[in-house]
Amino acid sequence: MDYINQTGFRQRKLQSNVRMRNPAMDSSEPGQLFDDTSTSAGPQGAGHSGLDKGPVAYTGQTVLSDPMSNLAMAYGSSLASQGKEMMDKNLDRFIPVSKLKYYFAVDTLYVGKKLGLLVFPYMHENWEVCYQQDTPVAPRFDVNAPDLYIPAMAFITYILVAGLALGTQNRFSPEFLGMQASSALVWLIIEVLAVLLSLYLVTVNTDLTTIDLVAFSGYKYVGMIVGVLAGLLFGKTGYYLALLWCCASIFVFMIRTLRLKILSEAAAEGMIVRGAKNQLRMYLTMAIAAAQPVFMYWLTFHLVR
Amino acid sequence: MAFTLYALIQTAVLFTNAIAVLHEERFLSKIGWGAEQGIGGFGDDPGIKAQLLNLIRSVRTVMRVPLIIVNSVCILLLLLFG
């Protein structure tokens, strides 16, 4: 009984105590993406809670006095953990889950600031992304870092708002939601592919990953939602005014963000650097930024009558 | 406007087919887009035309076999399901 206890529950508790002590000390460092809230006790209570839970688990174990069921439970849990390990390893090969986690490490303050930046980017001065020993800092510590939370949420909200808009005009049907979702997704994929192709043709040496591009292309859904909601509340004039404002702010936002990534260092700091290469890159940045208002209008004008 | 994901896949297959069909010596060399014109400058800046030619050539070599498979699957699906 002791032996099975130690390999089953006790060992896991010991491991969780050890894990608790380390993250508690460096949770204030910007290197960690997420706070470890999986254990409830703080570093002070680590020793005590481990000792407290020991006898409780012990008495709980004596209820199942059948050693065969204990053995089966221990074997089953080890099998489950093995299966989970294998699945994690295989999934990581297709979808880079660890890289995706970086883009979802956000908090409310970051989301609020980023939404404000998307609608009013004119007062923000420092657009550079902070780095920490070669890796970019998680979005929750740097408002300039791209994230995937806002684009994902904005996409889903856009679908729902589109359904709402059509519902108020009595043009709604359930399969419309699916059609709208796949249309918007297809346009997003086309846009990301076009940007990737143009980045390849202009031979830009940038650290923009595909997921970064998806994030930047997804930021325009925020403006689209604002426009459609204004159109619902205030009619066509409200829609056009709100859309104009959001188009201008997305344009400025994209240019200021992409300038630092695509152009060379000198040109990005404001000095006019002559040369065909920099000119081409400037045109590319402006083209990407100009495509955003076009898509914003194209995907929303049929929703507001 | 009503795009499905299947339409996107069809578009992608058609585009890739179009690029893979451009023959090297019968067509591309005649219009000055052959492989030897692309490798011209070995400077650090390949230029857009060289990149395009490189892209066409690599699509042709890499996607030849997968395109055969994907096209056969599409033909089969069309025959079976219209």
C-alpha cells in the first residue's frame, strides 16, 4: 500500500510542490508567458500543504482496500499520461502549439490599450517591439507586440455582428453565418498569401512570421465591427463616417508597425534613404496598408443598407 | 462573394497547374524568362525578375508529383459527385 501510494499520488504531490516553488520566484520576470496558477497555495504554504494533504490522501486510500484496484488505477493513470505525452509530441509537429501560446499571452490591460491603438494610433510614439535576449517579449508586457487573441475574437464577433445586421433587415438565414465565416476566412488566407508572395519577391530580410501576418491582417476586423455597429445604430451616414475613421486609423497603424519590420534601419528612423531597394519596400508597405481599407469596405458594404 | 474553402482549394490547384504547365524550353526561353536569364547577377540583390523565375522553376520541380495526385483526386471527385 505504501509503495503504491508513493508511486501514485504522493510522487505527483511532491513534484507539484517542487514546481510551485520555482515559478513563484520568477513570475515577475518578463520571460514567463503565463502565471502558474495551477496550484492554489503560495510559496509559504508549500511545505505545510504538502504535509497536510499527506495524511488525508492516506486515509482516503484506505477506503479502497483492494490492492488490485489500486494497481489498476495507477496503471491507468500512467497509461493516460503516456498517451497525452505522445499526442502532445505529435501535435507539436503539425501545429506549433508552443509558438501559438506566445500570441495568446495577453491580459485585459494589453487588450484595452491595443484596441485603443487600433482606433486612435495618432498619439503613440514608440512603435518598436521590445526584445528580451533575442526573443520578442510576450504581448502582455509590450503593447507593440502582435497577438492572435484580438484577431480571433474580432473575427468571431464580426460573424455575429454580420448575422445581427442581416437579422434586422429580415435577410437572415442560419446557413448565412457559415457562408460569411468561410468567405471572410478565405479572404484572410488570400491576403496573407499575397503578402507572403510579395515579401518573397522583394527579398525582404525580416523576422515577420506567417502568424505575425495573420495577426496583422486580423486587426482590421475591429474596424469593421465598429463600422457595422455604427451603421446599425445611425444608418448609412454613421456607417460611412465610422468606416472612414477606422480605415484611416488602420492605415496609419499598419504603416507605422510594418515600417519598422520591413524597411531598413535607417529608413525606419525617418531619414530619407534613397535607393531602389528602400523605395520598393516603402511601396510594399503602403500597398499592404492600403489593402486593409479596401478589404474592410468589401467585406461590410453588403451588410448595411 | 460566397466563397467556400473548397473554392479556395480549387483556385489554388488551378493556379499551381497554370504555373507548372509553363514549359522551360518551348515557352519561357522564347520570351526571355528562361532559367539561365534568372541566375544572371550573383550580387546580394537578386531582383524581382530573378525571384519570379526562381519561383516558377521551383514550383515546377517541387509540385510536379503532388499535382499529379491532387489532379487525379479532383477528377475522381468530379466524376463521382458531379
